[in-house]
Amino acid sequence: TVSYTVQYTFDDVFAAGYNPATGNWTDHPTLTAQTTTKDSNIAYPVRGIRLKQNSGSGTTTLTIIQAGGGGNA
């Protein structure tokens, strides 16, 4: 079984020299230490989102759908 946590940051992840290992990551409040398929949202703009595999073997998948923009008006 895989345990995972979704994290987000307000750091500029595209800045020259940015190191994700030393960045300021915050655990998503409802997607921490999960072991099954879950969904949620982030209701405000962030600069980066990542999926951290805490333990276990196997694979995890993160799908992100950005709101706003696009579509036909």
C-alpha cells in the first residue's frame, strides 16, 4: 500500500536556482497520509503542487485540472 500527501507552495518554482527539496511546502489539509483515491481542491492560486509518496511501493498519480480560462464564451 502506498501512502501519499499532496503539497502546495507559494514559492516561485521557476526561479533560477530553486530547489524543491528546500522549498516551503504545505500539506493539503484533506490530502495528507492518504492510501486510497481521493479528490479535493485548492480554492486560491498557488505556484506549485506536488505529490509526495510517504511510504510503500507502487505508483501514484496526480491529476490537476486548472479552473478558469479557456472554453467558449
